[in-house]
Amino acid sequence: MGHLFVISGPSAVGKTTIVRYLLDKKPQLSRVITCTTRSVREGEQDGVDYIFLSKEDFREKIERGEFAEFSEVYENYYGVLLSSIQENMKKNEVSILVINWEGFQKVKRSITENVTGIFINPPSIDELERRLRLRNTEDEGDIQKRLLTARLDIAHAGEYDFSVENKEIPQAAKDIFDIISKVVKS
């Protein structure tokens, strides 16, 4: 049976960038692709970065019970298809799933074995705000919402099995891969 590593952290902490870096450098890892109704960002590809769905399609999947977890964040839905996790686990893959704290709690309840949570912390809230502003994808109101949510996310960091600080992408990715290696070997 495979092992699922859940990666969480506040917006702009570098979750997606770190996971891309890991997948590029460590081909033995696979990613569970999540679904979302948000707009595609520049450089993203459907089926690679996310499975982009309309809100109607997403709601239909909810009604059919297809999600291991889902939530509404910033007026968009995000969710993980149970079938995506099950397929990776059956293939005996070491998989990475990027979801928020609430999603992590739901996944831990539905998949009780071989799930490890890793929380990515920013060096500081000021640095997180700087990164949010550099993305240039949110207006001031959205930035303030994301900073408030970030503080709430960080308050839950202790509920994860491991925590990593992201000062620099290569070091944070190495720290996460070291954790993965230790857990899978044990």
C-alpha cells in the first residue's frame, strides 16, 4: 500500500512551488491532483496543476459523494476525489496532496492508515504578505482575507506530524523530502 503526504500551509507560503520542485527532482513521488472551481492562473494546466471544474460540475460530484474532502475557500470550491487517492494508494505510490487544514482533517478521518501531514510555515507574516503582493493576483481586500486565514492556518500547525519553514524553496523541499524518506523507511 502507498503512503499519502498531505502538504498544507497559508496562501503564498510556496506549497505549489515546493511540490513542483519535489516532483521535478524526485520522480519517485506522485501528486494527487485536486479539483477547483477557481480560474486558471497563468502557466497552469488542467489535469496537471488542478482539475478545473465548473461550479455546477463540482456540485454534482459533491451530490454523488465523489470527494474525500471539499471546501469552499475564497468563493471557490476545492476538493480531492476519493478515487484519485485510492488509485495512487493501490499503485503503492508515495503521493503528495496539497490541501488546507480542514481538508487534512477530513482526509485523516476517511483514510486512517499511511497518511502523514506536513505543514509549511512562512518565515514571518510580513514575508507572507510580501509574497502575496508579489503574486499580484488579489486586490487589497483579498490580501487582507488571506492574511487573516493565514493566521488561523498557522494556529493549526501543531496538529500536523511535521512542520517545515520555507525561507528558500530548495531547502524547504529538501527538508520535506528528508521527512518523506524517514517516514517511508520506518
